[in-house]
Amino acid sequence: MTTAIRLLLAAFVLIGIWYASQLFVAIRERRGDESSKPRAGDTALGFVAQFFDTLGIGSFATTTAMFKLSGRVSDEQIPGTLNVGYALSTVAQALIFVAAVTVDPITLFSMIAAAIVGAWVGGGVVSRLPRRAIQVGMGVALLLAATLFLATNLNLMPGGGDAVGLRGGALVLAIGGNFVLGALMMLGIGLYAPCLVLVSMLGMNPLAAFPIMMGSCALLMPIGSLRFIRSGRLNVRVALALTVGSIPAVLIAGLIVKSLPIVWLRWLIVFVVLHASVQMLLAAMRESNLEVA
């Protein structure tokens, strides 16, 4: 393991500790408020979603779909709740995969840096967006997520190559793409699947995408989540439950289980996510009609 990778792992640990302290302060400010106490059902959702997220199925689309089906979180609070709730468990994912998978340091560090900047820009925008804009954005995002799940099941995703790094124009494209993906994370659009497609299309080994996408999220989510915490655009009770449930899920999936035959689960997720997307877009249409009326 190189010195650069050791420093990156140390950065994950430090930002995880710093973010946990910020989240603790936010929760303490709601001490005595019933809404800050996590529910068992939300904790279980965090565990299941992040367990499969660690194995390659993104947690944002599936969790958003469950929020829409259950009505647990209002539409405008979903992006903040997702980012805040899964930030610490994503740090755990990054620690596991960055240490285990070989990736060219220049590619890894530059793509992570681009995602962080994108998240900082995107977080400032999304935390102020009106409810209808978030509904439309997330409805489209869920449609894209369902399309990616479908393409994966039908073996239409790019197979990738053997490279563990990029140079020249390909690296520039990768940096620009991860900047956009980092910004879209703040809208609740998961980075994992699009990042996997991006690096595979550029000729990298798909396995190399794991430390890139998890390392990106481990740094961008805590930073971007601060904007949601400060603005109050999240459900603190649910976010805390997702945090509590997701961390042990990552450790079990990443260190013990490591892989499962999950194609059948992707097919189920396609239908659930499509349903949630339709519900989100219909809600946006109703908001628009009310504004006209």
C-alpha cells in the first residue's frame, strides 16, 4: 500500500469522526423532540439498502422508492435524508474497498476531488430548491436508475477493460463526469451505477470503479450533507435510523459476505423504482396544477 493511499484512508477516518460530531450536534439540538428518535423499521431499511449497496446495488434509488411507498419522508426532505443518513456508512465502504482494490492514484485522487467540488456546488443549489423541482428531479433520477438496473440485467452495460487508471483526454472526461455525478448526488441521484458505466466506457476494469465511487461518496457526502443539516431540509429521525442500520450492514457485506447472486433482486428493484418514479412525477404534476389553480 502506497503512502498516498494510507493518507487517503487516514482522511476517511478523520472526516468520518468530524462528520459524526456534526451529526451529533444536530441531533442534540433536537433533544427531547420525539422526531429525533429512530424507528426500528427505518433502521431495518438502512441495513438492507446499504447491505446490497456494498455488493453493487445502489441504496439511493431503493430507499427513495420505499420512502414514496410508505410516505415516511416528504419529497423535499428526501435528498437531505439520504445523504445525511448514509454518509458514515459510505465512509466505512471506502475504507474497505480503497484498501483492497488497486487503482491508479492519479485517477483515484482526481476523480474523488472532482466529485467533492461537484457536491459542494450541488448541495448549495439543492438545499434551496422548491418542492416541485425536487419532485421532478428525483422522478427523472429514479427513471434513470431503473434503466441502469434493467441494462445491467440484460447485459447491456459496457464490459470495461483491464486498465486500473486513465490518462490524457480519458482522464479529463472522467474528472468532468465525476464532477457532474457529485453534484447530482445532492439531488438524491446515486453515484455508483453511473460512475461504474463511466469508467467502464473509458476502458477501466469495472472493479476499479468501487474505490473511486466509494471514495468519492465518502468525502463528498459528509461535506455536502452539512448544507442539508444547516438548512433543516431533512428528516432527522429517519436519517439517524439509516445511519444506525447501515454501518453494520456495510461491515457484514464488505468483510464477510462479499458477493451474492443478486440479479433477481435487481429485477424486483426495477419495478419498485419505476413505481416510485411515476408517483414522484405525478406528485409534481399535482403541485403544478395547484399552482395554476
